[in-house]
Amino acid sequence: MFRKNVENYLDKGSGSCLLKDERIAKLTEDSLLFHHTEKYDLVAWVIMPNHIHFLATPLENIELSSIAHSIKSYTAHEANKVLNRQGQFWQHEPFDRYIRNRKHFVSVIHYIESNPVKAGLCARPEDWRFSSAFHKAN
């Protein structure tokens, strides 16, 4: 129930929508893609106006917490420079999950890539510029 409430809050565009700025969305996307194949296998992602989702499989001896820290630290620092601001950029606590099986894996990809459609931001997942669905289609 808590997760559903958070999803509804985010889908309504609540809170700071700093990722709506295409410069910030692009640097976030670049950060996600930077360590793909070196630290993790990036399977799916979407950069929404006020949050991101990504599905990644950490490579051997790489911790998920290290991946999240690297992405959040770099993007927070760079975004604050671009926006000429200071202070916290990301929430402290990520909502991470373990994938249980193939069916769950496929449903998470669908959830991530369909998030902009669910939020009413576009008609089809591949229409959302800052997403794996867009990159797969182009």
C-alpha cells in the first residue's frame, strides 16, 4: 500500500521535478549508461520528471548499493552545478527490489518502460525520450 501511494504521488508530478530539465535528464541518462557492461548490465530505465527507475544486474563483486551511490553522487553534483543550486538532490532511500524469476523480470521491464504512459506523459513507452524503450525503438 505504501509503495502504491508513493507511485501515485510521483505520477502526479509532485515534489521537485528537476529531472524535467532536459540537461539534467541527459546527464542522468549518461550516468546510467556510463558503467553499463563494466559494473552492471543495464536492462531498462526511465527518467521521469521527479524520479528514475532502472533495472540493472550488478556484475561480479559489485554491490547494488555502490552502483546507486555512484549514480546518485555524480548526478547530484553535476545537476546542482548546472542548476546553480546546492543541497540534497536525491532521496536518501532507494526503493530497490530483488527479481524473483523470469516472469517478475519481464514485468519489471514493462513497469519501468510504461511509467511515462501511466503518468500521462506520452502515448507509448517508446515516445518518452529518456528511456530504454526509446533507445530500443531508435
